[in-house]
Amino acid sequence: PVAVEPASQHKGIGSALVREAIRQCQQARAGVIFVLGDPSFYARFGFKPAATWGWDSDYEHAGDAFQALPLTQPPRLPPGRVCYAPPFAQMDA
């Protein structure tokens, strides 16, 4: 998740962080990036609902908030379930 302290929001910091994360994933030759976040924010970077490619997650209630950005065309990852590491689930607590 990307978060910016409220007093520092709307200055491009979050966007810069996402762009850099995408750049590093491309450099590492990652096949796809998944995010769980605000669709209106992540859409500007090319993210779409992960269901577009047949991916779902442990967060079934997330709907369009579970998004993906394939970095290869076609995506190298087949349709299926994406499971988050257990510490991620602890963030909801």
C-alpha cells in the first residue's frame, strides 16, 4: 500500500512513489504488479481490475480495488488466485 501523510498529500509524492515502484519492477523483469487500493488513483498508471485477466485474491470483498498492471503482453501469469503473505492480512487488524 502507498500512503502519504495527510499534510503532504496532493504534492505528487504518492504518484512519484508508484512510478518508481513500476520502474523498479520493470527493471527487475517482473511480469505483473498487483495492488489493493483506490481504482481512481491507480488507473492513471495503467492498473485495471485484476479480474480483467482472470485473477482474484484473498480479498474477495475488494472488487475493483484489487488491480493489476501486467508488464508483459500477454501476461506471463495465468488466471488464478493471488494469495497475499500473512503479514499483509495483519494490517487490517
